[in-house]
Amino acid sequence: MTEATLKTLLEGITPPDEAARAAAHAHWASLAKPLGGLGALETTLESAAALTGSAALDLSKRAVLVLCADNGVVAQGVSQTDQSVTRTVAENLAARRTSVCQMARTARCEVVPVDMGMAGEPVPGVRNCRVASGTTDFTQGPAMRREQAVEAVAQGIALVREQKAQGVTLLATGEMGIGNTTTSSAVAAVLLGRPVECMTGRGAGLSDEGLARKINAIQRGIAVNQPDPDDALDVLAKLGGFDIAGLCGVFLGGALEGVPVLMDGFISGVAALCAVRLCPAAAKAVFASHCSSEPAARLVLEALGKAPLITAGLHLGEGTGAVAAIPLWDMALAVYRNCYSFADGGLTPYTPQGGAGC
């Protein structure tokens, strides 16, 4: 896909269907319970209706896309482990042994591991969408070429289309890639215009010395590459990873295909931010799951205007936070579909009341 083709494609993303949102809201109001009593669970389904264009929601088939990639900046000592761990975890994702696999089984969610750009040979059982065998070290120059960033975004869009063709109606996002909190912090610092120190955390558990190396590497990467904060593709290409670019495409694909996409934590949140910077209308497909304990996670959520359903200090990755939110969607849907109405119970409906709060 060329950049011009991508731009034309994104121009086709329409605003949310407000009539469908209103219909879902009216259905909630008809149920025999306090108005808005389920809070964000109600507005989440209303937003899903606005995305899909129907208040008759079917979210029964779901999958979590776990995008795997390696990052050249690991050479700067920004992570606790070397990049061989990316491959090891990908192998265990394929064997359905990792944390997200156990959680997904409970949530009736298929796990789809995807190679967006790992080092070494392809891993059996991992969907091969690799753009290259990892990015280059962004302290020495751009992490990838601009056309590679476009290709990775296009691969993410194609993944959504593939999943929708298989009947999937709800997607969760995940990732695996040693060094990807470094790339995410770098991209977020530029897009949000924040100091690197405020946007950078310890990732999988860096020491003070390791954190200092990580911050220094990001600062050098920004200085060397001079990314344009008004051009999300430029920032992605110069400082990002193939996993982030692919996830960006997943969010754009969700907007194009009318499939809700659950953010996981900080990394997929940065990908969602890139998607919304590329096409503001894509925000309709972005649904927050939790607020990661990474320092900048809340700042990214605020920039997106999204509120998390879960605040539990999660920072595992793999899509675990996104999958953890799916049972909450199921509980909301159970009430939405099956709760008796005021009319069924012979009750007088609640009506909105004005008045100031305490």
C-alpha cells in the first residue's frame, strides 16, 4: 500500500452513527434499573452501537491480536533482557502457554500471535506479517523507512479485515517486543510534546541505572532524527516499532470495518494515539480497557479522551489488560439483552432529574 492509497482509504472513515448511539441509550433507559446505573458499561455499549451502526449488538466472537516485533534500540541497554526473549514468548504464544492465553480462554477469546518484525526465522504458529527482521537502532538514525511504517499500518488494517471475514466482532490488542516501552515512550513524548523523563518508565523492571540509559537513548534518538510532531507517520518511522505501527493499523481497521478495538496498556495506547493523529475519526473504534502503571499511560488516555474500565496497576502486556475487560463487556451485554423493562414489570419508568450535586 502506498501512502497516497492509505490517505485515500482513511478519508472513507465516517463519523459515529449517533442515531444508533441514541437507540442504545433509549434501550438502556427502558430497563428496570436506575438510569445510567451501570455507568461506563452503558456508555461503552452505546459507543459500540455508534461504531457498528446498530443497537442490536453481537460481540460473541472475539480475538486478541498480539503483535510481535524486535527493536534495534535494545543495543543501547534499555531493557532488562536481550531481544531473544521476544522470540521465546512468541513461541509460547503459539503454544497457548502465556498469561494472555490463559486469560483469553476464560474470556472465550481467540489468541492470534502475529510476527510484525521479529529477528530470526519465522516462528511456526505465528501469523507472518513481518515487514523486516526488526527495526534499526533509532539512536543511530530512523528506526524504519517511512514506506515500511506505511506497510506495517497496512498490515494491521488487513488483519482486521481478515478477522472480520472470519466473523470476529470484538478485537483486543496486545504486543510482545523487548524494548517496546522505549519506542512507545519516544513516540508519545514527541506526539504529546512532553519531556522524555515524564514519559518513560521502568518497563519490565529496570534499575535506576537502566532507566537513566533508557531516557538518554530516547533523548538521543529524538535529537538525531528530529521527528515532526505534526506528522504521526514521521514519528512512527523514526522512533517507533513494527508492533506499534501494526497496532496503529488495527485501530484504523476497526474504524474502517466497524469492529470495536480494545486498547491494552501504554504501548497499544500510543498506537491508538498515532491512529487518531492520522485520522481523528478513527477514535470511534478505540475503547480503553485499563490504565497501565507505566508513568505516561494516563497522559495518553487523556489525550485520547478515553476512560479505562479497570484500574488495577497492570503492566504485563501481551493484551492481558484488554482481555481482562472483555468479561465486563459480557456482563453489560447480559443486562442490555436480558434485563426486564419497566413495562414488563408494570413499573413507572425513572425520568431524568435535574439539580446540583453535593
